Amino acid sequence: MLEVKEKPKMVERALLIGAVFPRESLELGQQLLEELEELVETLSIGIAHKELAKVREHHPKLLLGTGKTKEIIELARAKNCDVIIFDNELTPSQQRNWEAQAEKIAVIDRQEIILDIFNLRANTREARLQVELARAEYNLPRLQRAWTHLSRQRGGGSTQRDAGETQLELDQRMVRENISRLKKELTSVVKQRQTQRKQRLKKPVPSGAFVGYTNAGKSSLLNAITGAEVLAEDKLFATLDPTSRRARLHNGQTIVLTDTVGFVRRLPHRLVEAFKATLEESIISDFLVHVVDISNPDFEQHLETTQHVLLELGAQHKRTILAFNKIDRIEDPSLIASLKAKYPDAVFISAFEKRGLDILQDRMLDMIANGFQELHLIIPHNRYDLVSQLYREGGILSEKIEDDGYHIEARIAERIRDKYIEFCPAFLETQASALKEPWED
């Protein structure tokens, strides 16, 4: 990490490199390099130059050939860069070899940039633990480049060096112990979250989760529908912690909507694993809203990336509304027309201008109807606790008080249907009919 090298304040000018190998698309390489530029700018690091490097073959020692390596280092020096950032993943040995040749110039990769951004954005205890764990696992094989920094972090007297143990071995042991501690703490926090989820699942409130590529406008959409003030910045990974808000849709239906962490291409696998507990918010919801920034020229790649991550999470079959966001930024109406033909079930919205939100809410209500059952209930006056629960959870469509009880039209979640079914006259009549003897007809 940049912090490991103790250079976050010194790193000011970066040279960005994207290596493209045979049978790889130059166009995709350029897109990824531009995305890397956005990631680096999120850390407020100046970009002196970016370059796409066509490479004939992988070189185990440096990823690139020695000639190309020297050329890039000379370019970095000519541009007065203090860091070279690769869009490609570097192995620990490749990183060490590059820094040995580049001398005073740091050499890092896309993974380090993403980890540093996650470190800046983590707010809750769970997110901080997840980031710290991912960083520790990333740093462990790279300690040879930074062991002096780690030794200064060690508390006095808590860890004794065994006879013959080198400083590097001691630091490796410290990091492994830290990883073990973080995993235990994270397990405890995840259990707490699971308990909260179980409590929430006992209630009939339908739930939806916003998923999508980073900076697609998920937080802005949550704010537009719920009236909340969730952080919504035009930055990558502005949201890391899942944020749930209760909202009342335009027909009065109550729903819980959750904003989740955005996805990105070449997301380090360790972060997918580390953030699974957070991303599982999308799995336990009743449906998903896949938000896509239609104004981004790479939006179809972003759409595919999100679908791939959902596949990793086992949520690929979840009922999903595809929402193309930021239509206010589109000047060519033919683009929207062609996408409507290609994705006939999609909705087209602008969270910023609150356009198309009624249509989106109608689609949400359709999703809710598929997971809920509408029942006519007659609940006795002495069971007002059941009525009040339906009020709290937004399940009452209409109500009339009669002598025999509360006559209610309600939308009941399938998971709690059995709690109310005994007060449904139609169901009781069906049961009674089924029990009649043949000669009673």
C-alpha cells in the first residue's frame, strides 16, 4: 500500500500504465486505463501521463520485457513522477523487481489503489475490519519491501522475538496473528448482522436492494425515493457500507431499500470475499434494482461486470429490475430508443431530476405483489396486536371496523402468511368445503 511505504503525502505525480497482451482488446485496455485514471484521481494523486503498452508476452520477472521496463522508468523520470501505477496485477516479486530498477520511484498496481480507496471510505466497524483484513492479506507476501515500517508499528514488549528469528520473520508472524484476530472479530460482527437480518425477515415489509457499477447513482436514487440524505458523491466507491432506509411508495406501500457497495472491473478477489457479508444484503432482499449509468460510454461493460459479481454471490437468479439512470445527460434520443428495443423490460430514469421514478415504483410494486399475497381478513377486536403490526409494516390496503371485527384488505408476505390465514374467511370456507362428506352436497 502507499501507506506501507509511508509515501501518501509524497506521492503527487503518477504515471499510469496499462499492459495489453496478444489476443486482448486494445479498446478494452484503453477503457480500463481511463477507469484507473478515475480511481487514482479519487485519491487526489496528480496524473502526469498515462500510456497503453502493447506487450508480446508475459515476463515472469517484470511482467514486461527489460527494454519496455527501462523505457517506462525513463518516461517516469522525464515526467518527474514519484509513482508508477499499473492497471495490471503485479505479483509481489514483480513489484520488488520494478522498485529495485526504478529506485526512488514507487511501483504499485490497481489493487493497491482500490484497497486505499476502500480504506478511506470505510465507516462502520464491519467495513473497517473487512478492509483491514484485505489489506493485511495483500501486504503479507510484500513485507520484504516494507518491513521497517511495520516494525515501527509494533507495540513495546507485547511480542518477543524468538532466538534466531529475523526481523522479517517476526513481522510476518505479527501480520499472520493480526489476520487471525481480524477474522475472529469479523466473524463476531457478521453474526450480529445475521441476527439483525433474521429479525428483519420476520416482518412482512418487502425489501429491495440497489446494485450496480460504482458511481452509477445508487445513493442518489435511494435519496430520491426515500427522501433520505445518504452520502451521494460523484466519486468511485462513495458508498462502502450498506445503507437501508424505509420508504413509502406512491400508493402507500412501505418498503425497505438498501444501497450497496458499487462494483468495478478487476475488483481484487480478496475484496469480493472480504465484502461478501456486506454484499449479501442484495441476496436477502426480495428483489434487486440493477442501476446502470447510461451516460457512461462503457455502461454495457459495467452491466456485465455487475452481473458477473452477482453470479459470484449466487444472486444471478434474483428477480431484478434493470434501471438505466442519468437519462438527463443523454443528448441523443436514438440511444434510449435502441436500448428500449434491446431491453424492453428496463426502466429509464433520472435520479437527479426525479424523472421516471413513478414507473420504477410501479415495477417495484409488481415485484412486491409477486412475493406477497393479498387477503381479505376479519380480525377480532381483541387481536388488535395483529392489526397494529400490519400498520407498522405497511401491509394494510384498506380497513373497516364492523361489529364482528376489523375487516381488512391486506398484503401479506408469504413467510408470515400462516400467522394471519386463520382470519381469512375465504381460506376457511375452502377448508370447510374440502372436509365435507360427499352426501352433504
